[in-house]
Amino acid sequence: MLLNLCNNAIDAIYARHGSAGGNLGVEAGPTENNMVLIKVTDDGCGVDDDNLKKIFSPFFTTKPVGQGTGLGLSICFGIVTAMGGKMEVDSKPGEGTTFSVQLPMAG
Ligand SMILES: Nc1ncnc2c1ncn2[C@@H]1O[C@H](COP(=O)(O)OP(=O)(O)OP(=O)(O)O)[C@@H](O)[C@H]1O
Ligand SMILES: [Mg+2]
């Protein structure tokens, strides 16, 4: 799941900044309701509102044929939901994107 989110962030950073690079952050910590909150933030190209609505749908991709299947996020969403977690996205076109994943603590 983290690899999927980080690979997407790297693509988005490349789309905005090219080989100059940008910022990718991963944070994790506990929440008040006994979940683990993981946030993956980038300052890449961002996602517009229309695409944001479709982002977790299977086969939704903006990448060229052969570069993206559009399955990464839908599979992550399915796994996180099946584990009793929550997955959300917040994005501003031209500024960046944050994916927040909440998972129940083990034990
Ligand atoms: N961090 C991000 N910043 C900007 N756009 C993103 C980000 N993550 C996902 N997207 C957008 O959401 C689309 C769907 O992402 P998803 O990971 O499901 O598929 P994909 O990366 O296109 O292909 P793959 O199946 O190889 O993961 C991407 O094509 C891209 O347009
Ligand atoms: Mg992907």
C-alpha cells in the first residue's frame, strides 16, 4: 500500500518538477480512536476535482498506456476497507496531494 502511494507521489512530483525533484513525506502515528494514521504527502501536480471523484475507481488512470493500469489505488482502497480501515485523499491542482490511511491497531 505504501509503495503504491509513494510510486504515485513520485510520478506526480516528476510531472510537476521534472528531474529537479520535489518533496515526498510519510508520517505515521496513533489516533484517539485506537487507529494508526498514515499520511503520504507530496508537492506534485495535484488532482483536479473531477478526477478526485474517480481516483479510487478501478482502471481510472491519467498515465499513458503501458505506464499505468489505474488499479493501484482501487486495490489499496479495497484492502484498507477490508481491514476495517479508512482511506481518504485531499488534493490541490498545482500544489500537491495527501493520502490519509487509518488502520486498526493490531492486538
Ligand atoms: N499523489 C498523486 N498525485 C497526483 N495524482 C495522483 C496521485 N496519486 C494518484 N493520482 C492520480 O490517480 C490516478 C490513479 O492512480 P492509481 O494508482 O490507481 O493508478 P495509476 O498510478 O495510474 O496506475 P497503476 O495501476 O500503475 O498504479 C493516477 O493515474 C493519477 O492521475
Ligand atoms: Mg499507481
